[in-house]
Amino acid sequence: MSLSEQQSFSVVGYSQVFLQKLGSAALGFFAAVGRLAQFTGHGVSHCFTPPFFPRLLLRQLIDIGYYSLPVVGLTTLFTGMVLALQSYSGFSRFSAEGAIATVVVLSITRELSPVLAGLMVAGRVGASIAAEIGTMRVTEQIDALTTLSTNPYKYLIAPRLIAGTLMLPVLVLIGDIIGVFGGYIVSIYSLGFIPENYLHKTWEYLERMDVISGLWKAAAFGFIVTLMGCYHGFNSERGAQGVGAATTNAVVSSSILILIFNYFLTQVFFTGK
């Protein structure tokens, strides 16, 4: 075999290997999407069919909502304060300091509060859900539920999905108030704004849809966070390493999906405005 034939043969061989790996990755991706879609269908369907477990739902409402309030409140508070400082630093170059209140309230309600709250809850709640359910999978507690004629989707998945979807809008609404208040504090006591003028500018351009769109985003993000935590925990591999991988995958996938869906939801709510 000549040198040119050997080179062409090696090129063909590398191309085949590359195409095989690419096809394998594509098939694996679509298989994972199919498993996630099937899991989502099962989980959502059990949210609307009896029997229900009100005690478990109440516990998840408290765990996801009440215990996440400090981290969400601190995040939105300092975000509003920093946003006021940065806006003043930029707008003062164009003598447009009067727009700071409008920028703060619109940025907080439309984008920053739902996105940051979703990311914070993904780090706190999503990891906790994946670790808890993953540990139950490793220790065969989920198999024990099935043996006792208790549907794991009904007992473990449905209460978390409902609680996440309901409580994150509440957290975001509180975060909106705290974030705008943080911008108010900095603007009044650090930048020298007149309180009456600042409050007037805050309410002048704020529309109902600005707040409602953020709450709809929060509901979607809460569903995503709890869904990914439940999915990765439910399908966790055996051993401590599998639980750790499930926890990491839950946080990473939740964060990525939050950013992706934030774009599409923003396009739906504000296209043409």
C-alpha cells in the first residue's frame, strides 16, 4: 500500500470514528430527553390525581418557601443596592440620574429577582431534593415504598413539584419589594435623592405586566428546579458517588434551563414592546 493510500485510509478511519462518537452522543442526548419527558409526564399527572398527601405538601412549602427566604432576600437586597450604584455611575455621564428609579424597579421585577431567586433556590433546594431522593434510591427506600403499595411519584415527586411551582412566585414577590427597597436606601441615603421624587419615578413607569411576567417566570423556574432535583435524585446511581453526581447534575441542569427558559419567556412577554 502506498503512502497516499495509507493517509487516505487513516482519514477515512478517523472520520468514521468521529461520526460514530457524534451519533452516539446524539442518541444518548435524545434518550435522556425522552426519559426526562416521560418522568415529567408521570410527575405532573400525579399532581392532579388522588390520593394527596397534605402533610408532605405543607412540609415542602415550608422547606422550599420559608427556609429559602433569607438567601433570596439578601440576594435581591444587595442586587438592588448595587444596581442603583451602577446606574448612577453610568447615567451621571449623560445627566440622566432621574431614570435610576425606573431602571431599578423594572430590572428587579422583570429579570433580576426571578432569575436570581431561581438560581439561589436551585443551589439550596435543588441540591437538597436530589441528595434526599438519591439517598432514598441508594438505600432502597423507594423500592420499599413500591412494596408497600405507595406510588413514589405520588409520595415523593408530586408534593415537591407543587410546592416549588407555588412558592417561588411568593419568594420573587417578596424579593421584588426587598430589591426595590435596597435601591431606595442607596439612592436616598448615599446618592442624595429626594424620597418623594424617587417614589414617584418608581411608580410612574411600572406596569402590572412587569410584575406579573416576573411571577410567571418564577413559577416556571420553581417547577424546573424541583423537577430536575427529583429527576436526578430518582435516577441516581448506587453509592455515595452516584448521589454526589446527582446533586451536581441537578444544580447545573436547573441553572442552565433557568437561563434558557428566561430568554424564551422574556420573548413571549415583551416582544413588540
